[in-house]
Amino acid sequence: MDVTQAIHKRRAYRSLKSVNITKKVIKDLAEHARLSCSCFNNQPWRFVFVYEPGPLKNLHAALSKGNEWAKSASMIIAAFSKKEDDCMIRDREYHQFDLGISVGFLILRATELGLVAHPIAGFSPKKTREILGIPGEYQVITLIIVGSRSEDINPVLSEKQKKAEKKRPPRKSLEKFVNYNMYLR
């Protein structure tokens, strides 16, 4: 699979079935995230790969009510960084951008491996830090829910989510977000 295929195949599915997560898989995903670009090569990203049953169940306490579906994940990856570890250019905190790029690399590699890697914002960063022992100066940006796609629709999903499992939600047209030479809208 090439990058274009991985981009087109990647989907944020919520109906997951169990998949065997090994240290080899984790190292593979981490290696691809590690190769991401960053401001002055600072590499501010940090990850906690949670895949053992006990710690995974503990992390469920940090999930928001609308993310019960994530409890069927085989792994949850906490992605975090802190501004002091990366470029600060006036008011721009580059650590968030650089972490996002590395997460994108990780997600595309997961897709290539046949996994679903679904980043979510619906969680408590404070509880996540407490459960995983992440120091308070770090900003937990996302949790990445990892599993294998299930053809059986997860019954905890809303009607809108069930619909999105069957067909990719529409994407904005290029005209909605692309400008040429100057911002016009």
C-alpha cells in the first residue's frame, strides 16, 4: 500500500473487534511516528501505548460518555507534548503541530497494517494524566483508539455514528478551504 492508498483507506471507524497487539506492532507504529518532521528536529511528541487488559480498562475511566465504543479497543495510545520541548515562535506553540504530524504518520502506518487508529477529543486529559502517570506540564492532545474494523455495527453508537460506519461522511469540497495566492473567503 502506498501513501495515497493509506490516505484513502483510512477511516475513523467506531465498530471494532479485538486484534492482537504485540510489542513488535507498537515499535513499528512508534518508529513511523518518530520519523515525522518537527521544528528544528525537536521531536516533542510523547506516547503511552496502553494495550494490556488491566491498564486498558483503567483508562476507560477517562473516556467521555459518547465514547463508550472505544472500550472495545485493543489499544489506546495517549499522545502528548509540552511547549517547552519545541519551538515557541511569538505566540505559536509548535509542539501541538509537531505532535499532530507524528500522529498522522502513526495513523497512516496503522492503516497500512490493517488497523483502525481513530483519534478522539472526547476524554479527560486530567484523568488520563493521573491514570497513566503523565506529569502535569504535558498537554494530552488526543487518545488514539486502535483495533480492527468489525463488520458488526457497535450497538452503543448513535444513529449518526452507525450511518458513518457504512459510508464515509462527506468531505468539504476544495472550494470551501483552498485559496490561491490570497485568502478570499
